[in-house]
Amino acid sequence: MAAMRLDLIGRYLRPHRRTVLLGALALVVVNILSVTIPMEVRRVIDELQDGFSYDRVLRQAGWIVVLATTMGGVRLLSRQLVFGIGRQVEVELRQRLFDNMLRQEPAWVQSTGSGEVISRATSDVENIRRLLGFAILSLTNTVLAYSFTLPFMLAIDPWLTLAAVGLYPLMLGTVRLFGGRMMRQQRRQQETLSRLSELIQEDLSGIGAIKIYGQEVSEQEAFGSLNRHYRDSAIRLARTRSTLFPLLEGIASISLLLLLALGSGQLEAGTLSIGGLVALILYVERLVFPTALLGFTLNTFQTGQVSLERVEELLQRQPLIQDRGNHQDPGQTSASGRLEARGLSVRYEGAERDTLIDLSFSIEPGELVAIVGPVGCGKTTLARAFGRMVPVQDGQLFLDGIDVTMLPLGRLRRDVAMVPQEGFLFTSTLADNLRYGEPDAPDERVEKAADQARLIQDVRGFPDGFSTIVGERGITLSGGQRQRTALGRALLVPAPVLVLDDALASVDNNTAAAILASIRAQADRTIVMISHQLSAAAACDRILVMDNGRIVQVGHHNDLIHVPGVYRRLWEREQAAEQLDAMAF
């Protein structure tokens, strides 16, 4: 597993190897200069024992300032290079994750959960950025610091060196102990903050329900509980930090005091010069920061490797629905809209039985066909199959005689426009939502599509007309307006096949009939309508009746109501419900 993780790190860094090499070279230069400066200070101090020359001290001090300035500049460059790699990988990873998520089938996104996907695309990617930026820079710098500094310290005095750095393992252990606790506390704090954000977002979206049922107090209590939890998490994290850093300073101070105590004895014995002691002090102080940082770095490294695996799991996930390598592209030829199913069966991933079972039918170009049946019989699955929103096997579903699995997905979904029952609207203007499938459509076509969807009168009543902001998920519109906006969006696309998945459920019967008449005026468009409103299905050319994943009846409304079966039972139930509603008034 460790080898695989290192391989992943190498794979992410490989495109930036030139920058990595420049950053590593800059770190080498920084460490060479950082060990050179104390040796220069040692030489100057020891030379002052023989006599004082103001000009000579100024020259030596100027030279040390030049070295220190150069070291600071090169250190800044190294951090920009290495941290820049992490930032660049972060941008590339987010783009790759987003592109891969858009390729996945809708069922995967729904089953995985948007929260989990967002967490991997944000928190985990940030952990990888820290791994490839901060962690690698810190590890490399620590290795170089010890590799360059220890030989010079040992050359000055081996025993003083061992005594001075002897407490550093304790410093590292302290950081490891408190660093792990800090990461856990910070993670809990972030989780609590996420829950707070989700509660705020949910309450803002459902503010109407809160007002209707008078649940302001309960929501305030829920928020207060989370808010206090967040406060407690933040305080615990602050306490850990306020304990750790004084401990580190104390260990570093003890190490320095030990060096001074033992070094003064060496000075008195004449075995160590003043310049040598000062150089050792500078070297010890130089190693404090990399040593203390090493514990945090190891924690970051471990967390980053876990995030690498989680992100790779998403990136390696292949969509169940994708283009075939040997697909057929009809080119610019427009589809006529003939649909045919030959033994169509569909089973969702992880399901024990087929949702659609051996369906066979054909729908001719320009025909208006309704698909009806009890709840859960597979109507929506069939609607999604037309646009390959669910996995379809080879040789079972055809558009104009071409197997839909052999058509490029982009072409198939341009030819088959689908309107779901819950038409999703984006937080933008009404015009932008209508134009979503045809971004460059002129205003005249937008108005025509809105008119066909019987939305134009509503738009004229809005103060800003088509420039009205519909709000998040179209919250400023009614259910019927949202459905008609989604329908208008599909009508704006010149697709020869239009699939309506109960897309008129929130529209009254008169408006639904007017919409269907308007759509039918386009004789070149094949319309498949999934509906629970049998009164709307009655106006269709044919009706396919489904039950338990199978087509059990086919015919016209006038024929089906006289034949015992599923359709007549549904029709009688609908008529009884309408009579009860009429009696209630």
C-alpha cells in the first residue's frame, strides 16, 4: 500500500518535475548558505580575539548580510516553487474530478451522495495540496538541514552536539502526540461547521415550511446546540495549541541552556572557542523549527496519503454508461424519431431483479404515445432508457434503426430531449434556464418555446420578464411554473424525440391539453408521455400500459376502457377520485 501511495505522489509530481528539481536545488542552496553563515560568524568572532578593526568588522558584517539576504531570497523562491506545485496539482485535480463526475450516470451520484463527493473534491484535494506542497517541502528541508548542519556541529564539538540535540526526539514525540490530537480536533470542528452550514442552508430553503408549522423555536434550539458544539470544539483546539507551543519553546530553551552550561565549561578549559560556541548556538536554533515541524509534517503526510486514495477512487471510477469505441455517428443527418425496443430489460446496479422485463414495441416518427401504469411499474426507468440515463444492453433499444448503445451519447441526447417530473432550475434568470440546452438561441426562439409551454403569460406578469431571477432550484416559481420552464427548455432544443416523464403533473388539465396541442402542431416531433393523468393519455395516438416492469396492454383509450385489465382499473379509479373531489366542493 505504501508503495502504491508513493507511486501516486510520483505520478502527480511527474508533470511538474522541472519545477520540483528547481525547488529542490533552491533548498540545497538555502541549506548551504544556512550552514555557511554560522561558520562565518565563528571566524569573525575568533578573529576579533586577536584585535579589533572597525572597517574589518563592517566588511565581515556586510558579507554576512549579503549571505543572509541571498538565503532569504532563495528560500522565498523555493517556497513559491514547491507550494506552487501543490496549488497547481490542486487545480488540476479539481478539474479532473469535476470532469469525471459529469461523466458518471445519475444513479451513481444519487447513491453515493453529493456530500461525500463534495467532501472528496474539497477537503481531500486540499489535503493532497498540503501533502505535495507543505509536507514535501518540510520533509526535504528537514533532511537537508540535518544532513548539512550535523557534520559542521560535530566538527566543532561532538559531545556538545549530542548533548544539544539529545532533547530533540522528545520535541518530535511531543509534536506527534499533540499534532495528532490537534488534527482530530480540527476535523471535528470542521465537521461541526459543515453541519451548521447545512442546517442554515436547509432552513433557508425550507423557510416556508418552518413558518407554516411554527417551528422557529425548535430550529433555533437545533442551531444553538450545534453552535455551542462548534464553540466547544474551537476552545478544545485552542487549548491544545496553547499547550503545545509553550512546550516546544520550553524544550528548545532547555536544549539551549544545556548547550550554554556545558559550553561554558569547554570555554574555561580552552577546548572550545567563543566563536565555536556561538556557531553551535546558531546551528541548534536552526534545527529547532524543522524538528518541531517534522511532527506536523508526518501527520500531514499520513492524512494526505489517505486523501490520495479517496480521490483516486473517484478518478478511477468508470461510468456504467459511456460511449463505445466502435460507435456509429450519423453525422449531420437529422433523426426521424422512430423508437423501437426489442426485448428491452434493465436492472439497476445492486438490484436483485430487473426493473424492465423483456419490453418490445415501436413508436413511429411524429406519433404521440402515452405510457401509463401503477406507481413503481417502471415507467420512469423506461423514459430514462430512451436517453441512456440508465444502463441499456446492446441490441435492445433503437433510434431510427441504430442501436442506441452505438450512438455517441452527445448525439443521442441531442436527439432525445427529456423533461423529468422535477425539472431542475439553476439560480439564474428565466431566460438562461430556458436557453440551457441552446445557449445561443435568439430571444424569438426563447419566447416561442415559452409560449408553447404556456409560460408566456406568467412571464409577462413578472416585473423583470425573462430577466427574472428564479432563485435556488427555482424557488421563486410555483410548481407548475417550474415544470413549464423545464418543458420550454426541452422544446427550445430541436430534438426529434421528446420524452415527458410526468412533466405535466403540476399543470391543470386544460393547460396540459393546450400544451399537448401546441406540441403536436410540430408534426416532425415524436412525443413519449409518461403520465398518471389518464385524461391526458386519452388524447394520445396510442397508450402503452405497464405493470410490474412489463407492457401488458397496448391500444387507444376508447379501446382499452372496454377491455378488463390494468388500464380500465386505473381509469375507473381516476374517475372515482374526480367524483369525490367534485362532491367535496
